[in-house]
Amino acid sequence: MASIPPRPAAAAARTGRDQTRQATDTRTRDDFPVHLSLGIDIGGTFTDLVLLDPRDGRAVLWKESTTPDDPARGALEGTRRVLERAGARAGEVARVVHATTLFTNALIERKGARTGLLTTAGFRDVLEIGRERKYELYDLFIAMPKPLVPRPWRREARERLAPDGSVEVPLDLDGALREAEALVAQGVESLAIVFLHAYANPAHERAAAEAIARRFPHLSLSLSSDIAPEIREYPRASTTVANAYVRPLAERYLDRMEAALRAEGIAGGLFLMLSNGGLTHVAEAKRAPVQLLESGPAAGALAGAFFGRAAGLERVLAFDMGGTTAKLALVDNGEPLVAYGFEAAREKRFLRGSGLPVQIATVELIEIGAGGGSIARRGELGTLQVGPESAGAQPGPACYGRGGTEPTVTDADLALGYLDAGFFLGGAMRIDRAAAERALGGLAGALGVDAARAAVGVHDVVDENMAGAARVAIAERGRIPREYALLATGGAGPVHAWHVARKLGVRRVVCPPGAGVGSTFGMLMAPARVDRVASFNAPLAEADFAAAETLFARLAEEARRVLAETGADLARAVPRRLADMRYIGQGSEITVAMPEPLAEAAVREAFEAEYRGLFARTPPGAAIQFVALRLTLSAPMPGAEARLRLARAPGAGMRKGTRPVFFPDARGEIATPVYDRYALPPGMPIDGPAVFEEDESTFIIGPGARARVLPDGSILAEMPDDA
């Protein structure tokens, strides 16, 4: 019986360390339990995989290059590789947790289904009218988000509901069927049904859907009363149309993925990561794939919360930087903040209002910058610009040797000494420093500087952009950066975290073990979760609390039915009752945790406390209003509460050597110690500067840093006193 083998493609330089690590882990194939959990996170550059043994928390990691032409192909190849590396059989995998950017990319690239819209007469142009607000006031040539449904495929039905749900104009069902028939004849394969005020009464939408489904059983249908039963016509229509646009793609992809996993011999169930930080089963993901749009980054926030709690940190900035983007999530009291809407497919990545509004529950993610594959070039004003274009997985950065010639962030990091060309992905992938320097030389020529200065500029521009965007986003939420620790995940996050933290004024930086696949760890720790919302429009002083309790009970029952199909532990399900509220006359709401039982004085106190926390004061004498009620139900998944343990070889060759590394504070290169992270024992103190290498990422700390290894293997680094 063979022990866990090393990665087959590992370089010769890595063999000795692999043998050392094997010596500490002598399990055989037959020792694996039948409850292994497999996480698969398909990103823009790499597909990350983690095989976790929930019995003892041991994990095997793998990074596979994403295959953009067919993302499932790379995921399945990575599955074979991680199983081979672990010495495990496919039949021992009890569950697969999956996140993918496929549906987000379909929106961005406009590669979804041929989608139609059936709406109330007079409202076919809601998708183009939007909010009638320019996201850049003085741009005369502004490009607004292009609707997912072209005007000829937007059809009208004769019907009308009042805001309270009462019928003003009965539904002309025959007319609705004629419109649907015309759309099908034009090749429409998915239909969004969005009637005015359907959030208050879904009867017309459901009647139309039932009749259309009988006539056209192969037409995919999405109803606003099912997908986004909330006020505001444009966001509700946009969300429902986005769901319809990706739903046929999601159904085909998930069917194929399930079949492919079964063909590999994996009998365990497939679960999907949701944007809200929870898991769901395949049927629910097919019904509302719009809930998956931010699934991978949401898992990164969960990893930040998980490792932050292990480090004893209540407030964490979960910083996830991969190959394409960098995102930030605020974690307060061990839980990431949750929002109830975001924008997809923005025309301008960092400008609010330039994207398609999507009303779903999502971990509050702030896109703050570029990723490792982001391309650097001379901008129109002659200045250095990094991103938003990315080299992606194909051809990738110039140093990958896959045909890329444009300089990227990864090329700059390699040239500055942050990365080791012979130890990229633990030696499994050789990268070419000379190719990176040639690409940077071209950029330097365009900017009129030397290549070294160009590399420094790329790194600093990226870090400053991220710090600046993070600073604004944190302030908008009423927080102060120095009250937080920065916890870095993603392949590029640990490389940039120290420099970003210095610019933010953050004094502590944490790099968890396996940081390069942090989002995938987060997925495996995620609970099953369901979010439901219902309209409840009433002034607080006149609210019918009995009706509100009945509505909460209905939402809870719907949520429990969905959770039951995931196999989650319903006996430990945790409900959260919330309400969207505002002062009467305001145009937006805040979400407030509701007391139990509901009572006017207690609700007012909760609302005013939340309002003051955001805006520091409350308007005197203003009346309060309910807008909607929300219910969140989460329950732990089997195998999701394991403590993570990566294979270690403490003390064996901790110091790998030194190499010159550029640090902005030192204004030059410093001969910097390089450590094998797997060999560092808990409690060990290390002074900066230092480089910590593991297979999936590299962590950098600067001069004057004081670092120590925590019991779970995380490295906590503190800034020097003069930072």
C-alpha cells in the first residue's frame, strides 16, 4: 500500500521536501474514510481544488490551469490530479462543492441564451430607461449597460396590478400566449416574465407561466415573483432577465458536470456555492442560477472569516487577489457583511451605476483592483495603467511561456524578486524570468524609463489602486481601516498584502495556510443557506405584526424545504429575521435585524441603532416604514466543520536560502531570507524582511516586520512601530 505520492509534475528541486512531508503522513489508500469532500473553484486563470478529509482536517491541494473554451474540462482534469496526489479513489468522495465564474462571464461577454421578456403593457423599455441616472455626469459619450434582451424580443401583455396587489386590468391570457408564440418563432429559448407589482401579487405571472409552459414545454421560464419579489421595477426586471439569460446555460452545464463526476466514479452529491456565502443543491441552482454570480469571491470572504476567527481576530479585511481581479470583504465579529444587491457586467469596473443591477443576497464584496494576469500598458495620457484587461489563463502572463507578450502584474512580481521562477506552483510550472523582463522592457520603452523602474511602477500602481479603492469602500461603511487586520488569500493576495496594508494603515497582516486556494477552503466550510424575501409595505406605526409573523413563518417553511434537500443538519438550523426599512420619503432602505417577538418600540429601537451606526444621527420626528421582510436560514453541512491541517515537516530545512527582493520602503533590493512555509513550527517568531513559500502562493513581509506562526499554521505579521 503506497503512501500519499508527490505531485506527478513536480520539479526535481522539490523532491526532497516532498519526501520529508510524506514521512510525516503515512496514511494509505485504505485509510481514507468514505466522507472526503472535494472543492472545485473555477477562476479566470486557475481552477483551484481541495480534497479534504473531515475526520482529521487533512487536505491535499491542486491548481489546474483553467480551460476557457470548456471550464469543465480543466475542472475534471484537476479532479483526477488531486485524487492521484492524495492517493484516494473517486468513490471515496462523499460530496463535491463547486463555484464557477461561467455564469458571470456569460453576462459580461453577452454569451447567454436567446432571451425574451414578457412584461406589462407600457413597460417594455424599462431595461433601457433604467434609473435615468448617469454614472459619469460629464461624460458626453457615456456607454450605459446594454440590455440583455434586444427590443424586438421584449413583448407586452395586457394586465395591470396596483401596488397593493389588487387587479386593475385582468390578464389577457390569450394575448400573452400569442406574444410568447411570436418569441419562440424568432428563436427565443428562455423567457423572463416581469409584470408590474408582481411582488405584491404573483397571480398574473403564475397564470401566464402555466399557460406558456403547457404550450411550449421546452421554453425556460423565469418569473420575477420567484426570482426577485421586491419593489423597484428596473432592478427586479434586470435580475429576472439575468436569471433567464444564464438559466439554460446553467442547466446544461450542471447536468454535464453531474454526469462527468459520476463517470469519474464520484457518487457523492454536487453542491453549488452561492453568492450569499452558503451552499445549495443542483435543482435550486438550476432554478435561480443568478444566485451564483458571486460564488467564488463569496467563498474567499468565508475563508477570511474562518481563519480570522482561528487567529482570534474579530475584525478582518478579507483580501482575495487572484489572476483577474482583487476583491475585499469586511468581516465583523467573525462574519462577513451581507448585502442584498450588487451590479454585474459593469461598463466601468469601479463605477457604481455602470452595471446591471442584480437583487440577490450576496456577501458584500468590493472590487478594488486588478489581478496577477492584469496587463500593464501606457495609457492615453502617457501614464502607467494596469488593467482592467487580463491575459487570463490563455495566453497568460509573458512569463508563462504560452504566447503572451504583454507585461502583467505577475511579470512585475517575478522581476522584483517576490516570486521564484523555479518554484512557481511548487515547481510544477516553470516560468520564464527572461520573458517577463522582455515584456517589461517594452513597457519601459513606451514610458521612457528603465525596465526595473517599470516593474516597480506596475507593482506600486496596483497596490495604490487597491488601497485607494479599499479606503473609500471602508469609509462608506462607517469603518476605519486601522481597526482591522488584513487577511490575504488567492494566488497573488499574499504577494501584495503587506504593501497594501502599509498604504491603508493596517498594522496586522495574516496569511493562512493554503492561501492560494483560500476560496476553495471557504466553500468546504460553508453551511447550506437559503435567503427569502417578501414585500411588506407599511408604516411602522400602522404595521400588522400578526401578518408579519405569518409572513416570516411562510418564508421559514419555504427555506426549510430547500435546506432539507441539501442534507444539512436541520436540527441545528439558525434563522435570522430581517426587514428592509427607511424613513418615509427616503429613496433607499437599510436592512435591520428584527427582535422577537415583533413590537413597535423594539423595532424602532433596532432601526434607529442601525441607522445611527451608518449615518451617526437620526432625523428628528421622521416616521419609519417597512418595505420588505427577509428570512435567512442556514444549517451546517456534514463534513463542513473540520479543522484544516496541511502536511508539515517542522524544522526540516526551514531556511531555503536568500534572494534579492525589492522593497519600496528600502528604495531598493534587500537580500531576503526565503522560508519553506511547511517547515515552520507553530510559535516560531520571524523578523522581516522575509519570503514564505508554499506551493500555491508566496507571502512577503517587509523590513521591520514581526511575524509568528499561529497554531493553525497561519502567519501573523505586525507592522514596525514607525509604519
